[in-house]
Amino acid sequence: MTIKLAIDCMGGDHGVSVTVPAAISFLSRHDDAEMVLVGLPDAIEAQLRKLHALDHPRVTVVGATEVITMDDPVEVALRKKKDSSMRVAVTQVKEGRAGACISAGNTGALMAVSRYVLKTLEGIERPAIATTIPNEQGWGTTVLDLGANADCEPQHLLQFARMAEAMVAVVDHKAHPTVGLLNIGEEVIKGNEVVKAAGELLRASELNFYGNVEGNDIFKGTTDIVVCDGFVGNVALKSSEGLAKMIGSMIKEEFTRSWFTKLLAAIAMPVLKRLSSRLDPARHNGASLLGLRGLVIKSHGSADARSFEWAIKRGYDAASNGVIDRIAKAFANKAGATSTTAGNPAGGPETDSPDPHSSKHAA
Amino acid sequence: MTIKLAIDCMGGDHGVSVTVPAAISFLSRHDDAEMVLVGLPDAIEAQLRKLHALDHPRVTVVGATEVITMDDPVEVALRKKKDSSMRVAVTQVKEGRAGACISAGNTGALMAVSRYVLKTLEGIERPAIATTIPNEQGWGTTVLDLGANADCEPQHLLQFARMAEAMVAVVDHKAHPTVGLLNIGEEVIKGNEVVKAAGELLRASELNFYGNVEGNDIFKGTTDIVVCDGFVGNVALKSSEGLAKMIGSMIKEEFTRSWFTKLLAAIAMPVLKRLSSRLDPARHNGASLLGLRGLVIKSHGSADARSFEWAIKRGYDAASNGVIDRIAKAFANKAGATSTTAGNPAGGPETDSPDPHSSKHAA
């Protein structure tokens, strides 16, 4: 089976100079992959020429005349730039010409465009952003939402857990991944009102619910999945990125303080390299926009080619494991079983109306 | 001027074996400090004997017959154990026999007991927990709330900012510390409803308001103070602790992998030691319970003597700089100036009624 991936080549801080080399490199490692490169044809072709890949048999270039910048507000992305590389790339998924779309463009625009083009799956009120954060157990903890929904209702957290469960089950091959609810452990108050109610929904659900977890459990790997609202998830993620960066600069500072420490660094290079590869944020690049009728992966805007390739890998893994079908099934099974979902099938005010024409996707 | 400090000697995972040595060590470094050691007299005296400090001229032992454990629910701490070391230690502050109380006991109990005994300052609806988190600029960023208030109203965040401003101004000697409002930067949504409204209050206030900051700004040190609700603050703190721990174990693992890496570690010891001292969580031990008519410092429950001594230092610094007076003044000046505070002088449902008899404290 061929896995076709649509790349928004213009997105991110570096555009084609990062996205095109990453795509070509990915093809060299995956014989069953095909790339649909979307963007300004001249810019893409110039990169392909450099890489001697102009006639690559598994590359198709699809033109788009506009580019959504990192600063473009959502309204511009949605209503003004209708022929943007981002929108055309997402449309490849909608029309079955790609199994996933990967973009390093701005998150707000990508979520809005994806939601508009693809629509949400039935039973899902709010799409969420999920990623895998490295933990002490090995690969990582899947955390969501990371910023799509600042204010959540309890049933949204249940839906996030269900989406993540479906994804982790097929991508990480875990039959019944455990789910933790991010909470605070102080005795003063155990969680806010939304989290308390979400805990009850999760406990009553079919999910493998572990119970409450705290911030440090994300890195301990206490559960496979951690759910929280987008505000809390975003703060946890950004704080951790900030701390990792600070520790990284301190290590660098200490090892470049004098000729002696520089010598030490040279001798200790194999150890320092192993360390930095274990902590390498590039390996964890790529967040999934879950809950849509198609796969969209968001890469860090500042990603380099190696890092962007990891985001492509995430799209490839999700597409080849049929994540969307699995999520759709998880919600189809539960429709009617859970009162909160069944009682509000059309969703809250932010829900798109389901579109029966876009429920099928090629993989 | 003598700074008297009341120590809850029975609190924390290790009780007197940590708290008493820390107190005696602190006295040896600070000639103007005096200790009121509160707890089971036999246990305290046994420790003092070991340390040859039974007749220390700057030590007073105050007996208490009960101990609040780390698992005791708030109700037990408040209503059952009325002669607990924690409560008696806090009462030393209330009655002017100490300028601050330091406890490693459980946070929920400590907040409840402190609030009950000391009452809140006029104009403050909710006490908050604040601490200093190391940042790239040097000393650290003061962050609050860290878990006392999971659900906050916008005016609470304004009050937190005002309390922290008063503390940082006198303790860190910064005339106009900058205040950041913890928010998320994604375009999808800029913050939840409470944070949006808090931003408007902060902008209209007399504070040196920088604007929104994100999780990574805590470690960058973008602002002197970062305010957030207790749920978000607790998750950010615990996530960071979890990540720091994971990185620490990875460094250890990599340097103990083989005889070669162990040799490297031995040679690199001066560098590794400097690194670990810069990242040393002990140096940042001690969170302040702000908004009460007296100073209470909460130490990590698992603190060792060196770490507990840092918490004592925090109480000492706060007491000797007159933090409570400064906070009280900040709110007295603003009473009437800010509609949200002035409009609700008695506070929300959780507010203790002001107690005119407890507004004076010895320093």
C-alpha cells in the first residue's frame, strides 16, 4: 500500500529550504511513501533541482499561489488567502489524494483551515492538538489538548481521551493505553470544577482510566495518555521547553567556561552526544490535529529539515495505521452510550456541521 | 533588630531530624536571628542535645502535643488537632512572638490553619502560594498562585500580582518589578475568558504590567513576576520538576554507563558539580503563603536540612524586609481605587472576616 503525504512546502520559518529536502530525504527511507508537494511551483522546483529530484517518480508538485505567514490572523488565512499552500495541502487530504497533510505553518491558521476544509468527525465537538512528550519509560506520553481549546467542558476532556486512545492504540500498538487526567495534588483543593466533573465521566467510561496525574507524571510516564484543557497543556509544554532550553544553555556555558572545561567537553563528546540525542526535541516534532475527517500534522515553525522529517514520519505512521478510521469507529461505538455526547450530538457553538461527503479518505 | 522565626519542627517527611539541625545551622550564619522551635519537646531536645545546642541563647522551645501528618485531611488539621506543632507555630506569628513561621507540613493543612489563625489582609479575597523559580537572568521569577486557588476570578489574579509586587519590591529590592500574565500564544485562541478579563484589569492597574507571557518566559525571566491561577501554576511547577528530574537521571545514566564514562565523570566532576549547584532545587525551596496577616513559609515536605535552611532564609528575608506591612499598604492605598476590590471589600464566599486584633505583628 502506498502512503501519500501532502506537504505544505511554504509553511514554517524556513519554507521550501526545509520542507522539500525533508520530504525527499523521507522518500529515500520509505519505499512505500509518495509526496504531494504543495506551494509556489518555481520555489519547489528550484529546491528539487538542487537535490537532483526533479524527476523523482514518487513526487508530485501541486501549485498554490499564496502563502500564509506566521503572523497572518486566522481570518486572513480562512477568508482572504483561499489559494494558500496550507489550504491546498489540506484539501489534498479532503479529496483523497493524500492520507495526511504536514505543515509547519502557524497553528491557529492550520487548525482553522483544517477544520473548515475537513470538518470534525461525528460525535466530536472540538478538535484537539496532541503530541508525544519524552518520558522516563522510553518513547513518550501522549498529551492533549495543547492549545486548541482554552476553555473546555468536562465532556470535551472525555472526547480528547477517546481520540488519543484510538490513536495510541494503532500507532503505538497498545491495546488498552492508560489515560490520566491532569490535576493538582495539593490538599487545598483537588482540581477545578471542570476537572472534577471530567474525572467522573472518565471513570464511568469504557476507557482504561488510571485516575488523576500531576505535572511530573507526564515525564515519569505514569500513563500513556494525559488529558487536560488547551490552556494548561500549552503552559505545561511551553514551560518544559523553556526549562529544557535553560538547562541546555547552562550545560553549554559550563563546558565552555575555560580551556580545561572545553577539553573536557571534547573528551566527553560521545556522552554529551548521546545525552543530547536522548533529549533531542526534533525527534518529538509533530503534533496531531485530532478529531477531523482527515489527518493533519503540525510541525514546529522553527523546525530544520531533520526535525521536519520527524513530523512527516508522524503523518506517515498515523496514515498507515488508519488512525482516522479508528477514531471514527471509537465514536460511532459510543454514540448513544455516553449521555453527554449523545445528548449533544450537534456539538457546542463551535462545532462544524458534519459533512457526509467528506467522511472517506484514501490512505 | 532581632528576627524571630517559628519553626514547625514536626512537619515534613523527616521532622525534627531535618528541621532542628537546619534551624541551628541557620543561627550560626545569622547573628540577628532567633528560633522558636515548636513541637514535641522531647524530640526537639534530643536533637538539640546531639547538636550541643541545648542551651543555645537564641533558641526557645515551645511545646505542642500533636503532629499533623502529610496525609491528614484539612478538616483533621483544623478541627481535631488543635494543639498541633503547625498550629502552635503559626500562632507564634499571630501573637507577635515570631516574624514568620516555617513549616514543611502538608500544604493544604498549612494553608487552612494559617488562614484560620492569621486571617487575610484587608482587601485580599484569596491568599496565594508564591515561589521563586530559577531563570536565565540570574536569581529567579516569582510565580503565583501555585495551588491554593484552582478556580480564580479575574480580580484574584490582579490581587496576586499586587501581593507579589509588594514582596518582590522589598525582598529583591526592585522598585517596580514587572508583572506578566501567564497565557498561551497560539493564534487559535488567546487565553481563556478569565485570563482575558484579568489582562484588562492589570492593564488598567498601577502595576508595571508587561502583558501576556508564555510558559517558557518563566525560565527566560521575561518578567519579575508571573501570575496565573493555582491549577495552571501547579501544573507548570510540577511539570518542570518532573522534566528536571528526568534530565538529571539521564545525565547520571549516561555518565555511569561504562568504566570510560565513569572516568569521564570523575574528571568532569568540577563542571558537573557547578552545573548541579546551579540547578539545585534546594536553593529555591520555600514558598510564601501571601495575603495573610502574618508570614508563613512552606518548605518542600521532602526537604533535607540544607534545603529546609533555604526555606528558613526565605522567612528571614521576608520578615526582615517587612513584607506584610508592604502588602497591607499596597492594598490600603488601592482600596477604593480599583472598582473590583472596592466593590467587594468583604471578599467572596471564601473570605475570612477581617480581624482588627491580628493586624500587628512583631518583626
